Amino acid sequence: MSEPMVADDRAEPEVLADSWRSPGGRAALSRARRAVRGRLRNWGLTAVADDVLAQLGGLVTAAAPAGLELRMRVVRPVRLLLCEVYGVGGEHAPSLIGVVAVTYGSRTRPGRPPTGFTHSFRFPCREG
């Protein structure tokens, strides 16, 4: 006799999202850094901010001449952060410059305190 099926009672993942538009120019990168760092702090992800900002720098610089749009999403509990950078300007639809994906968490080992980790990846979608 087979065992009865048990309903999967795991909750749906929580998704946090935000986006910003910024005019182009020399200050675009510093505005993007402040916005991203502030949002990550609000989401309790200060520990991954440096990795995210290091990966975003080149993508934001590529988008900066015309203006840019940043889109961020965090998916919990899978601990995935996605940052998308779009170039905007004129009458054209935003064009995807690249994506940064970050996974984060902590490892536990018997007899040792937990250690945090981040893995970050940058996927450029076009040459900037």
C-alpha cells in the first residue's frame, strides 16, 4: 500500500522589489551607489552591499551617459538578490545593460561559529 500524499505547506517565497531612474552624467554612479546601499540596509542586507556595488559599477557606468534605471529584487528564503541595470534615454524603451546576481547566507560547522558568505556574478548583456 502506498503512503498518503502530504500537502506541501511551505510558504510562498517573499519577494522584495524596488526600482529607481537616474539622469545620466558624472553623478549617476554615486547616486546609484547611495540608492542601492540604502535599500540593502533597509532590507537587512548590509553584509552584501560591497559585493553588489563592486559588480554594479561597470554596468552603471555603461548606462550612465543617457540615464539609467536600476531594478532590484530579493527573493527569500532562497537568499537571491537580482539587480538589473537598464540604459534609458530619448523615446526608446529601456535596454538591458546587464544583471548582477548575488546569493548569500551562512555556513555552520560543528564547534565553530557560523560564517557568512556571498557569491556574486555579473552578466553583461551588451558592451558598454
